[in-house]
Amino acid sequence: MSRRFTALVVVAVLLAAPLLLGNAFLQRVAALVMLAAISASAWNLIGGYAGQVSIGHAVFFGAGAYSALLVYKLTDWPPIAGAPVGVAVSLLLACVIGLPTFRLRGHYFSMATIAVAELIRIVVSNWQFVGAAVGLMGPAVPRSLADLSFLSPLPYFYLFAAVLAVLLFLTWQMQRSRMGFYLGAIRAGERAALSLGVPVLRYKLLALLLSAGFTALAGSLYAVMVGFVDAESALGILISVQMVIIAALGGAGTLFGPLLGAAILIPLQETTNALFGGGGTGLTYIVYGAIILLIARFRPGGLLELLHWRRRRVA
Amino acid sequence: MPNVRRRLLLLAGLLAAPSLPVIAPPAAAEDTVKIGVIEPLSGGAASAGQAIKAALELGTEIVNTPYPDMQGLPLAAGTGFPGLGGRKLELDYADNQGSPAVGQNQALRLITQDHVVALFGAYQSGITLTTSAVAERYGIPFLAPESVATNLTERGFKWFFRTTPIGPDIARAYIGFVLDQRKQGRKIDSVAIVNDTTEYGTSIAEVIKKQADAEGVKVTQNVTYNVNATDVSSQVLQLKQASPDLVIFISYTSDAILYARTMKNLDYRPPIVIGDDSGFSDPSFIESVGDLVQGAINRSAFAPGRPGTLSYKMNALYHQRFGRDLDETSARSLQGFFVLVDAINRAGSTDPGKIQAALRATDMKPAQLFTGYNGVKFDDKGQNTESAMLLTQLQGKDYVAVWPQAEATGSLQLPYAGWK
């Protein structure tokens, strides 16, 4: 009861927050928090719940982002029309990447995902059809409402929040279903899970497919908002790493962990820039590094764990 | 439920903490004119961004304090903007971190929060694309002094202005030089282009081929390779076999160095070598293989020139302050900066619409410029139609301006010497 109440209040506060900010820049930061929360929550399905730490999710993000602008370039349709294409492509990619790499465990799996992502980044940056090194651009000026190109960041915020809500609802359902328990078992020990009759490969693949689909959707939404994509900004390793850091900061394998992580990291990234613009360059990365160190040393379970631990003690 | 409240408080604190500093914007002097500058101050292109920032700091000082020595340069003589009652200039820097999304965000911040009157930047073409789209929608003038991607001025934007020469200008300079040499009786019947397969390599090669075709110069060979190559002997052997009259290299630093070494090892000396900007301009290239590529011809929008000229004085000021010569990219940046402040001054207002109108009416003459442009004048797309470049030649440890004749500070030495 109290838990559901907390969740409700948090959601209400989050939804109202950008209205109170009344400043386009801060509203946009809020929209970016939602966007980052979508991709980190999507990563969380395979990386958190199933414990398969992929550092190559930029592949799916890139598939979504590129599909949106490629569909626009080829057909002149609004970029968002490319979102289903991006999801389809990334599901296909998930199968192609997942089946062989799932045979690897732990660090070897992570390294394999990095390798695949880098490979695809290099191929894309040399492939004329998708703009090679120049990248692809969206409509320079919005032609209709369907282009989803708004001056105010608020429509983006609510669009992203809605997608996030769907994703979190699905995750919540999954968490309580058989699949949630299977993934927990896989995370705790693949061999043990297998010996107990858990169809490990099938469920890992299922989690990856769900994860890839939503990551691609995040990529499409990104492309729609930013209106430009190139290999570095959509397929770069930093995209993958950011999903991992955000989820780990808030709490990997928890429902609201990625959202919390995004709400802390994204504003941090933007405000260090605002504060130190000319002077403290690179400070963002120093802060990133410090956060990773602190989490790894003191709170491997993420910040949400801190809250749960407090509750347990009070109870 | 005290535990719930505590948890909520904690959560709220965590959510609010990072955004606190921005809610209270730093107090700024009321009467300055603010221009937003978005450059790569961290990330892969940070060294270029920092050099640009240094040049712009010098530029701000020239605007804000009297520099009577810099005759012709707009706003140098007095303090601040005379057109705005002597108000001073303030540059508001933002780091684009090499990301189109971050750049876009910073553009929004500079416009809506810091209320800058114009935006300036953003080095990487992709980031210039996204940041200028924000400026366009808010109706704020955007001046791009460095980015060369052709599509930037093909978007039909009304608030976008670009001072730098772009691909076609580069091609015009090279082919113009070839035609000039032919006129003087030098035989240039076959041209080879060597380029990597990056955006830079392919696009520059493309425009040169196009221009050559139009002017009746035959490109007989196009050798391509992958960037950061480990071996280029087969490419050099291909060239040696065909022995063209002119070879144009479009390469980044490490590849340019590799070509210089390989050509020495295989004893190949084409009659004329052009090395397009990037790799051949890098100080580390000249440091490591300068002795092997004597007489290589390069392009530049800036050369310090003869004593007494504006470019010479600007370079001297920069050198005195930072202990190194003004590099080509920073020079283009600084030139764009002076075009923008001149327009703001002529507008006599900080109203974006008036600044836009003043930019449109820009007509600067070579005497007001320190780069090799023939002037600054914008077409309907916002591209500077008078931008041009000069050709330089590596003689010893320095590039010396050799073409066109009017701006030459040294004499052209052909054929290509390579190593002694």
C-alpha cells in the first residue's frame, strides 16, 4: 500500500515538474531525462533483470534513430513513421546478435556486445546509403504536426513520459509473472536455473527482444527530437555506456532505478556545462567517473537500494 | 507513515539537487551585449575548440579595448560597440561535448536562459546543423565560421550565415592554380587524386573532380584507401606506374605521414604535389616528415603575410599572447566573429531581426579582413559568396603563400623537391 502510494506521488511530481519549471531549457532537460529513462529502463530488462550486461545497446538505439531519418529521407514521410521499422530491424538484430553471444557469460558476453556495436558503427560510418560519415538529417523546418517538431519541449516530455509509462507497466507485469522469476533465477546462476528446468536461452532471448524493441523506440524518438543522426551520436560506445551507468546508478534490476538514475545524471551533465561552460571543460566526465567509482565501491545495488534498506530498518 | 515521507524527501532532494544551480542564473552585468558561442571544448575535437576559444578571447579584447593599430578591422579602434553607445561585448561559452544533442540543448539554454543576441559555432558540421535549427526556430541569427558541409546552407534557413569557404571554393582554388600553371607553360595533362573514404576525403575529392571536369582538366586516376591505414605501398606504386603530372592528397595526419615516408622509401617524386589542408597542415606532420615533403602545396584561408598587413598584425598579437601562430581554423573562426560583431554594431540594436538585416547587408572589403577572402557578402542561402583561399607551399619548416600572385609572400618552387 505505502509502496504504491509512494510510486503514485513520485509519478505525479515528475509529471507536474516541467510545468513548474517554466523555462524551456529546464523543460528540455526534463524531456531528456524521460528519454534517457526509456533507454535505460529498456536496457534494464536484459542487463538488470536477466543480469546479462550488454554494453552494445547503442546498436538498437542506432537502428531506431537511423530508421526514423532514413524513412524520412527515402519517402518524405514524417520521421516517426520510421519507428516501427526501427523496432523491426532491432528485433532482427537482437536475434542475430543474441543467439551466438548468449553462449558467452559475464565479461565475455559484455565484450562481445561491445565488439558487435563497434563493428556496426564502423560499417555505418562508411555506408553511403545511410549517409556514411555525414549522417542523416530530419526535416529542416516542420511541415506538419506529424513531424513532431515542437518549439516547446513540453510535448516531447509528455510523449516520452507516456512511452516510459507503458514500458514500466510492462516491466512491472513481467516482474510479477513467471518470466520475472525465471530471469531472476538466470541472473542468480545460469547453470542452476538450467538444472531446475528454466528454459534459459528462450527467456534470455525474450528479454533481449523486449529490451531491443524499446531501445529502438527511444532511438527513433531521439532522432525525431534532435533531427540529426550520425554514427558517433547514435552508435557511439558512450550511448551504450550511458544506459548502463544510468541503470546502475539508480539500481539495476529495479523498476524505478533507471528513472532515478536518469533524473540525477542527465541534469548533472547539462548543468555542469551551464555552470562551467568555458572553464571546467570535461568536468562532466570527471563526475561520471566519480559516480561509477562511488557506486561500485559503496552501493553496487544502486541508489534505490539505499531507500529499501532504510525502510527495512525502520520496519 | 513517517518512513514514506522520509523516503520522499530524500528522493525529492536527489531530484532537485543537480538542478539547483541553474535555477539561480549567475548575475551578469546589465549592459553587455551577449553572444552565445558553442564549440567543442571537451571531447575528440577539444584541442581545436580550445584554440578557437583563445582566438575569440583575443577578439573580445580587441572589441572592448582600443587597438588603434589594427586599421581597417571593425570595432578595433574604440571601446565596445559605438553603434550601441559603447556597450561592451561578452561571449557566453558552451561546450558541445562533440554531441549534436548536447549542442542543441546548449543552444536552447543560451537563447532562452542567457538571452544571447546571436549564436556562433559550432565546429563539427553535424552539431552546427542541430544548433542552428534551434536558432532558426527562435529567430536568432546564427553565424557558422568553420563548418564546411554543403547541406548546411541548403536548408532554406533565414537566420543562418556562413563565412567560411566550402568545398567548391577549395576546388576552384586548386583548379584555378592548375589553369594558371598551364598558361605559364607547365605541362599538367594528368591529375591523380588520393583520398581516404571518410566524409572529408570523399566530398573534397568529389568537388575537385567536378570542378576539373568543368574546366577541362583531366583527372586520370583516383586512388582511395581506408583512413588510419597501416600500409600504402600499393597505392604509391599505382601512382608511380601511372606517373601523373599532379597528385592531390586528401588525408588526415597519420595517413599523410605514412604517404610521405612511403614515397621516400619507394623513391617516388611527382612533379607537383598538393596536400589538402588537414593532415598536411598539422604541426606534427611538419615536425615529423617536413623534410621529406619540401615543396608540397597546401591551401589556407589565412597566412600571416607581409609585415604591416592586418593578417600579420593579428598573428603577431596572437603570438604575443599565446606563444604560437594563429592556426588556420582559429583564423577563420575569428574572421567570422568580426563579421558578426560588425553586423551587430551596424544594426545599432540587440534586436535579432535588426542584426539579421545587418548581416544580410554585409559587404566587407579585403581591407577589413585578415583572412584571404575577397570579401564577405551573403547570398540568399546565407553562404559567403566572396570567400576564397590562397595556396601555400612548404619551404623549410613553414608554409609560404605562393598563389595567387597578389597575395604571395614567396616564390613558387617547382618541381616538387620532396627530400634533398
